Amino acid sequence: MLIENVRKKFIKLFKEEPLLVRSPGRVNLIGEHTDYNLGFVLPAAIDNAIYYAISPRNDNNCKLYSVDLDEDFNFEVDDLKYSEKRWPNYLMGVVDQLNKTGIRISGFNCVFGGDIPLGAGLSSSAAIGAGLAFSLNHIFNLGIDKLSLVKLAQKSENEFAGVNCGIMDQFVNIFGAEGRVLKIDCRSFEYEYHPLANDELRIVLCNTMVTHSLADSEYNRRRAQCESGVQTLQQYNPEIKSLRDVPLEHLFSHKSNLDETIFRRCKYVIEENERVTNACSDLEKKDFDSFGQRMYESHRGLRDEYEVSCPELDFMAEEALYSDEVIGARMMGGGFGGCTINLVYESNVKKFKSFIEKAYKKKYNKKPPVYICRIEGGTQIIS
């Protein structure tokens, strides 16, 4: 068992019993590229996780060990320097944020490892950062509330690790709940839970194994295009602060004032926010077929209007559409590669897995990794 391996390694290295913490990865069922437009997202914490074994020290030394990489790294609380190894930066960033807020801690011993696939879009980085923030909050009795932990973990990734992420990943890592998805308002940080506790449903992720170097530059370009659209629309309604303030009718009434590409970007974001709200209503009614159709609609919008998909993602989503085993499917994440997320009845999971593996192998001569997930709770103490 993963957590037992982490615990044993800790005891071998540090000769004491640690606090054990589980910090989950996440999926996002619907609501893509809406977070930085201050809209709505619908993620869930999953059973793939990072496990921490941790204890406080009496000096300023912080001793880290990554089980998965079989690497160690040491630093001092008041001497933080960016590491070329990269992975320690997600941990040092948390200490950096504590320092910046005037919260002083001593050093600590830390061993961690897990089963969140790297590069699959399941946010292993947020699991590392938010998981450590949660753990330090506990072992040093810092008394930081959950939302403040979320913001601290996000800033640590933005400022020290240099990743310009939104707040969704850290939010669901801390606030996730078993059997429920989390609708997050990315402007007010209000949230609400909706049930996806049907024992017959599984979330299946199909990894294209594709990464494109243009993903980061295109991500920044999409943000700029959305901001440009807001600036134009503000001229006709000064109360508009972000695309979530724009009714679809208002967008269409000013279509001639917008560049065609910017119009399509804005249209996708506005409709995607509506899809999130309607998808939550579907879940309350247990109307999974309607929920699945909104997933397909989301993919079409990401492909045709936001233009962040790629042929491999489109192939997987289209194959799922014509498969009787799948309720809904779409690309997940920033785009240009990564995974599709599929909602599948448990009795059909094996059949679908075999189907998509064969189809993708035939098309691209690669057997794609397939991950079967359950919705679990957010970061928590195991012992």
C-alpha cells in the first residue's frame, strides 16, 4: 500500500512515527477555461493521491524525500532558493508564502509519494502544494482556515514555482467531498456540493500521451483574447467586469464590434458557464444523460470556438460519442493534449477501456493509458 511505503521510508530515514496525510488529485467534469474568466467550474477530488509522512524539527532544516523519484532535497526555512530539480519548488513555495505572511515555523522532516500520473492533467502539483500547506498547518498548530490554505497554496505555485494556475485545483484539493462534485464560483469563492454518488458510474480518463509546446503560449493568448473582449463590451456596459457578467444576448448585440475570433472565444466562455449551472441541475435530478450531453457540447466548444483541442483529443471524444458504453466525454484541462474525461457505467468500463485502447492503437499506433477514478474527499489526516 502506497501510504505504508511512505510511512516505512520515513521511519527508516528519521527514526520516528510521522503524521500521515492524504492529498488527492482532481478531475474537472465541466467548466474549462472559465476559471480565469471568473466563472464557474465543476471539479471533484479523486482516489489518486499524494501521501505525506511529516513531523516537525527543533531546528530550521527541512529534509524532503520523494519516494517516486528516489531523491532527497534539503533547505532551511529562511534560505529558500529556486531549485533546478523543479519538484522541490512546489514545497519550498509553501514555506515561502508562510514567511511572506509573517508566520514563522521551524524545520520539518517530510517523505511523500503517490499514484497521481504525471502529465495527465490530474494536478499532482496542487496535491503536493496544498497537501504540504495542510500538513504544516496541522503539525505547527497554525490555525489557518481552509480557504486561506487554498489561497496560500495557489500563490505558492504562482510565485515560487512560476506556474500561473487558477484557484480551482487547490480549492477542490482542500474542499473535495466523497461522492460529490464541487461547483466553485471563481470570483466570490462561494461553493456548493452536488451529488455524483451513483455507485454505477465511473470517471474514466483516457490519456492521449500528447503534449504540445504551444500550450503555454496559446493559454496566455486565450486569456488576452478574453480580456480584449471584456474591454470592448465594457464600452457598452461599464458594469461588466468579466465574461461571467455578459449575457449571451449582449454579446450577440455587439458582434459587429468584436473581432470574429474574439467573439468566438467569448461565446464559448459564456456558454460554458451556463453549461456548468445546467449540469448541476442535471445532477440534482440524477439526469446523467443530459449531463453527458453537456460534456459533449463542452468539447465541441473547446474544439471549434476556443480552439484548444488537438486531433488526438478529438478522436478520443468522437470515438466515445459513438460508443454505447459512454454517457458523456470531452477533453479536460488546458488543451493541446492530455486526457479526455469520460462518464461511464461501471458495468461498461472494461468494454470501453478495451474499445478505446484498440481504436487509438489502430489510429496512432500507441496504446493509451486509461485511468479509472472514484470521487473521494479532499486532503485529510490519515493518522
